[in-house]
Amino acid sequence: MKKHNRTVSYDSVDRELISLLRTDARASISKLAQILKVSRGTVQNRLDRLIATDAIIGFTIRASASIDDGAIRAVMLIEVTGKSTSKIITKLRGLPELQKVHTTNGAWDLVAEIQASSLADFDNVLREVRLIDGIANSETSILLSTV
């Protein structure tokens, strides 16, 4: 399906489908149709449209905490210069160690959630982020424990 330049509106079925996929991205079309009380064809068409319009940009897994025991997790606050935020977000999304990127208000423009497998990988990610044109400043805090 070709992407459209016009604004796409999403209804309650679209939003509920996205919510269900956030809970279980591996759910079958049949199961989703049953839960949503619509046909399999409707679910498939909605899913195709959500992907084509970038409402859904990918599918992923959530691993148990025991899998990530040795991971280095951190939060990076990022200051952007000028009007380059969109370009920077695109570049940040290309770094697999950045789990999520959020826009925010206040002194910092973006907040990135980082997860790296080692301190060396963590150091490399910090270096890559700081080399992106348009990033004026950053501050990173390693997350030590969840309480």
C-alpha cells in the first residue's frame, strides 16, 4: 500500500488494534478479529493501513528482566540546536541501543532510553549520539536499580 501525504485519521478500532498488538505483537489475525468483534479481513486491512501510514513502525518483543540482567540501562537528556529535531530523531532511531526517544519540554528537547550489553557498547552509543550534527549538549544517567 502506498503512503499518502494527507493526514490519516484513526478510529477506536485502530486504536484498540494497536493496544492489543502492544500487549501481544504475535497475536493471530483470527484472535485479534475475535477480540475486536470484526472480520479477519477487516483486521488485515486495518493492519496493512496502519503499517502503510507509519502508525505502526515495527514489531518487537519484550524480554523478561532476567534476560537483561547484565545490560547497562540509562536515560540521556539531549539538547537540540535550531530546528533540527526531526532529523536528529531519525538518526537516533537508527541506533538499536536507543530503546525509546521522547520529546519533552523544559531545558532538554529529547529524552532517550538507552540499553547496551556492556560498558564498551554504552560508551560507543554515547559517542555516536554526541557526534550527531545538531546536538548541542547531553546528560546521561545510568539506571542502577529499579525500586
